[in-house]
Amino acid sequence: MKYCLSCFAALLSLFVMTSCSNQPKQIADASPKERGIAQAAALWRAEDGTKDEFNAFVQEHYCETPEARLALFESLSRIFENCFEAADKLTVELLRPTQLTNAAEPQIPDWIMSAYSPMAHFSDDMFANQLAFVTILNFPHYTLEEKNTLGRNWSRLEWAMARMGDIFTTRVPAEVNTRLAQAFADAENYIADYNIYMGSLRTEDGRQLWPDDKILLSHWNLRDELKALYADSVAGQEKQEMIYQVMQRIVRQEIPQSAINSGENEWNPYSDTKEPAEPYTRYERILSIAHAFFAQDKYCPTAPTAIIRNFEEGVEMPAAELDSLFRALIGSPQVQQVAAIIRQRLGRELRPYDIWYDGFKSRASLNEDDLTALTCRLYPDADAFAADMPRLLQKMGFSAADAQDIASHIAVEPARGSGHAWPCLGRNEQARLRTRIPAAGMDYKGYNIAVHEFGHTVEEVLDMYRIDHYMLSGVPNTAYTEASAFLWQQRDLQLLPQNDKIVNPQLANDNIALDQFWSMYEIMGVSLVDMAMWRWIYAHPKATAKQLCEQTVRIAQEVWNQYYEPVLGEHDCVLLAVYSHMVNSPMYLPNYPLGHIVQYQLEEHLAQFKTPQEFAAEYERIYRLGRLTPKEWMIQAVGTPPSVTPILNALNVLQHH
């Protein structure tokens, strides 16, 4: 499950990940006018004009009155919304053949255009026509620290104007942006076709455990299949062990080339070495993105690495802060306490893949075949899910009119790859829910993912169509839309019609703290590996794909041995490096644990609203806060900044009882 990872991530990278503050330190206490002049001067080049021409530009274009500044703000907001929306619409249309199954089979031109970015020249064009300078001059950039301090007293309009100041903070040439878009597209196309034909796998004694038509995309479907197997008391663990072997081979780049996206040859993931392994393609794709980042670095003197740009300018939380937050939880004594509960429930010692133990959810004790039979009947295709969205929204507490309105702004489309959400970038575009539906209909795992993506799109509609200022549309970072998706996904059984015939609805809220905690424990380790891999890449910019593979394995082993081996066993396990996000969505993974942290704090807050209608109203209030900083958003949403303390305290209470 992912929030528009892939090509939209590449599009956003042109605005966010390449964004870096060029604000000179000496103007930190300057007036807005002095700040705007200094920032514009820092980006003014010889080809833009002489010093006298710059001074004349300032005299002509600086808005001296609040009324003039507001008129300019509204004009620029309209321009940016139209530009971003038009580029997004073109991108969506160009990517249809490579991303959707209801489009024509992709041809060579489609693959070529999948790397095309309509926004690659946007920054160049805006500096050339000097609209960028008009924006910078009147709406200067504020640092993250300034937003978190000054922003406490800002009005909504002042916040929106500050966000306008984030648009033009560097000048990265179009050819550099195009190179990044190409690298993202190549990585996404590689991952979208990384399917494992489970019917081709064989045990050590030659048995076939899955039917011939069972095809699972790495890593998402492999992981979800592993989770579902906890309900299979007969063959579940044997299948889990085999998936575990496949995952380790993916990380170590030991998958037979003939086994990727093909079921022609049988192979044994435990010991089969007769087939030539795939070359280091997985790590070549990562390095291609890294080299594109390196090309951007010299244009961002105050944020000279993609790591800094991603976390301090994109996520708006420093990597070190996230690292500490994650280690505080995965190194806590509560881990062993929760592991003991899982060990007791499973009746065996824990195995590495038990990081995906799914037994705290009410559905874990249910027969997934029964759930799949129901979801296949309900949702034979994408249109059926789209038609049911108003009912789902009403189940969550929205009025019939609100449900119809929100659903009207969401398109449901069948995906070639895993499910994802593609947000609307303007108020004439729909948010897009992409879901993978087999010919037999949407199975339960697919339904669970679709509800997750639905949570994304509902958030996207609320903070676009119901926001007070376009420049505040969206959320602080992708972790906050993940929190919305998790909120919906947590309630997937409650949203099924007549679900009381399948499970007591009250059980759907049981063990939320345990479930959330174990999910955080898993994905925080994965995120630490992702972040450490990128630190290594930047320390070794000339590394080969083979060297990157070896070092990623080493990093995964080190994190595992410190935080996971004492709980789950097996020295030097590499499982934490299996996520496909590490290939096509660099440094995205930390958004998931941060999203879980935010979700838990939201769940605690929303629990005080007893009726579905009250819940929906408060959910909407929170997600209409828009794109404040992560810290300020949380304070306005629930009263406290992001923290793992609430869930650790909840587990202490649980242990006490």
C-alpha cells in the first residue's frame, strides 16, 4: 500500500525534495520586505539583469500595502492551482497504459512517456518570466524552525502565504529534474513487474504449495499473503517459511532471473542455485535515483543532500529526530511484553516473519476465504467499489449529502501494480483510488488495501475541495495522509454490509494499542534500514550496485541483530530490507511509522466522540487543517506534538491490568 509512490513522487520531488532554503542566516530577524529582497537577490543571476535592473524590479513589484499583497496572493494562487492541476492531469493521462489495466497495453512510446514530467521546466520558465521573483519578493520563505515558532500566532491566511514562500527556493535546471523523473519511472516500472509466481515454488522435497495461478507482487502481496496465513492452522507456517526464504533472496539479489514475472520454471527458494540469478538490478535502480539526486545537490547550497531535503524540507522533521523517535519505541521494554503475548497465542517460539503477526486485528481469527467470498461478490470490478463509496462514507458517519459529494470527487481505477492513491492537485480534478482486482473479483486482501487507499482519497478531497486557501491544501507530509488511510483500514470489517454475521463489530476496536504497537515495531526497523542505506550512499557516491547490495544487507543485519534478534531470533536476518519502497520511493518508508504514531494519537482523540456523526465531523475538522507543519498540525488536531509516549503508556496500562 502506498500513497501515490512512483511517478507522482517524482513529480512532487520537483517541488519538495529539490526544495531548499537559500535564506541567508543574517536575515533571520529581518522584516518581511528585507527577507524577500534578500532571498530574491540570492537567486538572481547575471542573465536575469544587472544590479540596477534588480533594484528597479523590486521597486515595481513589491506590494507595499496589505490590500495589494492579498490581491497578488489570490492571483498567484489561481495561477499555481491551474499549472499544478494541468500538469497533474497530463501526467495521469500519459501514465494510463503503464499503470492501469483498463487502458490499452503499453507500447514503447508509453514507456518512454512514463518518464516525462510536465513540470520539469516549470521552475526554469517561472524564473525566466520572473514570476518566481515576484513570488519570492512578496512571499519569502520561512525555515522549519521559524514556522514552528512564529506560526503559533499566524492566521490561516498568514500560513497560506508562508506556504507560497516554499514554492521557489532554488533553481534546479530542467535537465536535472528530467533525469530524476526518468530514474523514478525506471524504478517504478521495474517494481510494477516484480511478480513471483507462487505455483512455481517447490519445497525441498519437491512439493507445490500454491496453485499455478497464484501470482504475488513483491513485496506487498508477499507480505499480505504471509499475514493471511496465520489463519491457516494446517499449512500456514510451512508457506510462511517459504515466503520468508523468497524475501531474503530478493534482498540478497539471489532470485533466479527466470523466476521474476514468470512461472515457466520451477525453483526451490531454500537451496536452488542452478538458475542464473538476476543481476544487481534492484540496486542499480536505487543508484540511478541517487545519481540524479547528486546532480541536484549543487543547486541547493543550504540543503546539499537529498536526505536533508527529504526530511527537513519535505517531511519537515529532521532525520535525527525521527531516528530517535523510532529507536525509543523499538528499544522499549514493551517490545518483549507484546512479543510474549504473541508467543503465547501462537504456541511456539517466534520466527523473523512474525514481525508481520496480524493476530491483534479482529479479522485474524476469521477464515479469509469467507471474507474473500463476500468481497468478491460485493466488488467484481472497480466500478462496483466506486458505486459503494457513498455507503462506506455514511457508515463512517458522513451525511448522505456529504457522502455523495465526497464520493463524486474520487475515481476508482484498476491498477497494474499495487494499490495506491493519486491525489488531486486542483479543484477540477478527482482524487484517484487505484486498486488491483483479479478476474474473480476483489479478494479480502485487495479490499483491505482498497479501504486504506479510500482513506487517502477522502482526506485528499476534504483538504482540497473544503480548504480555505489553495496554498494550504494537503497535509503536512505523507505520514499524515497515511494516518488517515490507517484510520479507515482499521475499520474495514465494520464497513462491510451486515458485518455482524461475520464478526461482532465491537471486536473491531479491540487491541488497537497492541496492533498499532507491533506495526510500529516492524516498520520502524525497516525505516531505519532505509535511512541508513541513504547515509551510506552519500558517504560512498561512487559505489557499484554490487557494493550497495552488500552494504544494504550489512545494514539490515545490524539493525536486526540489535533490535529484533533478541525478540524474533535468527542472527543476521535481512528481512528488514525487503520493502519495494527502498527501490522506487527513496526515504518514503519513515512516513509509515510516523503515520502510525499520528494515527494512534488521532484514535485516542477521536475515541471521545461517541457517535459516527461526531466522529466524522471531528475527522473532517482535523483534515481541513491543511498543510501546516507536522508539529503545529498535531497541536491543533489533538493538543500535543507527535510522540510515542501515548502508545507506550497505553501498553503500560494494558500490562498492569
